[in-house]
Amino acid sequence: MSDEGIHKSAILLMTLGEEGAAEVFKYLSPKEVHKLGAAMASLNAVKRDQVEQVLDDFMYLAGEKTNLGGGSDEYIRSVLNKALGSDKAANIIERILHGGDTAGIESLKWMDAASVAELIKNEHPQIIATILVHLERDQASEVLNSFTERLRNDVVLRIATLDGIQPSALKELNDVLSKLLSGTTNLKKSVLGGVRAAAEILNFSGTANETAIIASVRDYDPELAQKIQDEMFVFENLIDLDDRSIQMLLREVQSESLIIALKGTGEELREKIFKNMSQRAAEMLRDDLEAKGPVRVSEVEAEQKEILRVVRKLADEGQIVLGGKGEESFV
């Protein structure tokens, strides 16, 4: 999308109101959310004729200028939180509302992974880890897979143990990106990193790399390695499995365990399960779910973890394939 298109889209979203804009944001990628959110944050007193141009012949009854852009920070926070939830929105809000604090890294997001890897592979592993946690998870994984095994393992360990980016580390990052990309300055402290970031990146790695990296982290800290694995594939991720894998999983899971586990899931995942059962079995499961009374969250989580253990066992045996954009596997 051109700069003009982004600007027009930002005006349109600001006219929709919080609920309408939030619904639109739900269908956008993180990159699109960031770009449009940043454009919305930069709007200031949009002229009436601009609004009329964006909305075509819809008559926008206002004064010489609209009040779009007034108090836009709070508006954007509210929209993103409604659209994405507070956890997902937090980092995007921080980047948008602090005015290009990661402009250098934003440039990296539009480069192919091989080029990014070539640019940063000779930097200190801590600097590489700091850069990767700012990238989209799939892109970070592709960059990671371009490194040597030793560097890859070191970087993931540093990502998993990164609980904040200190000013000194950010200054070093800023200096590196200034040399590489000419002009990135004033990076602000960020809370990116940690076990979840490492797990999300590894979710897009191929099985071989994932196994080697986890083994390396386990040698350093077994508890940390387990935490990463626990975050890598959560119960809601079952929706990403293909139908054959779901069917294989269902053969390994007891009905009562499945009923309790599904009590804590959304309708989309339930439908995924239903469609991979016989019509009679699906109807019985629906009836059992409706008849099942309230279940403690701890019980639901326990059953979900048991099912995830079965998923990992099947994956380890090569019977199903987990993850995103890793290397192709044949089973």
C-alpha cells in the first residue's frame, strides 16, 4: 500500500469509531496494524474535503476541519486493545505511540530474511537476540535458520533469558543499526523478549533445528528448556493441524478428557474437532459438552496439557507435523 493509501485508510478508520475500527483491525496482519496505527497516531486536524474524498459522496457534516486526531493516543490504545487484546496490543502500542523508536528495525522487516541474516550474523549474539525479538516471529525464525548451529543455539538462549532491554544494550543496538541502515536513533527501552518470544520464533523453525536448539538450552538450564517447550504449542494451536493429524490425535485421546479440554476453547476449534469425527460421534460430543456442567479452570488446563503431551509424542514419532514455516517433512 502506498503512503497515500495508508493515509486515506487511517482517516477512514478514524471516522468509523472505536467498535468499527476494532473490527477492521482484527483482519489485518501485524505489519498492517502497525503501519495504519502509526498513520492514525500522526493524524492532526484532518480537513473536511479530505474526509469527503476518502468517503466519496458520503456527506460528512462537520466544520471547516474535523476533530480527528484530537486525543488520538487514547483512541488508538482502546481500538488496538479491543481488536487484539491487551497482551498482543501492548508492543504495537508502544512502538506506534513512541514515534518511530524502532525505525531501523522496521526497515529490516521489509528485507528478506537472508539479507537480514547477512547483515547481522557477525554481531554479538546479544545484539542479534535484541534485533530478532523486534521482528515478526516468522521472519525472525527464517533469519535464525540462516545462522550456524552454534550461533542459532546461543541466540535462542539469549532470547529466552531476555526479560528486558537495558539502555546500554539499546545504545549498542542503535549504534549497530546506525552503521547498517544509516540513521536509526533514539531507541526506547522495550520489554520484548523472554520465554514466549523464544517459543514463538521456534514455532516457525523446522523440527531438526528446533530439537537441536531445545537440547542446547536444556544443557544450560533444563527448567528453561521445558518452559520454552510448554509455550511453543498451546492447546488453541490444534486448529493449525491438518485434518489427518487431528484424526490421528482423536484416536489417542479419551472422550472424557476431550470434553473437559474443550470446555475452555472457542467455537472455531470445536468445529475443527467435530468435522474430523463421524457425524454420530460429533453429535454425541456436542451433547456431552452441553450437558457437562461448570468445570474448574485447573481441570481444563490439566486435561489440555495431557492432550498436548500426546500431540508432542505423535510429533516426536513423526506421525504428525507441528509448527509453521519450517522445512517440509514427509510422514
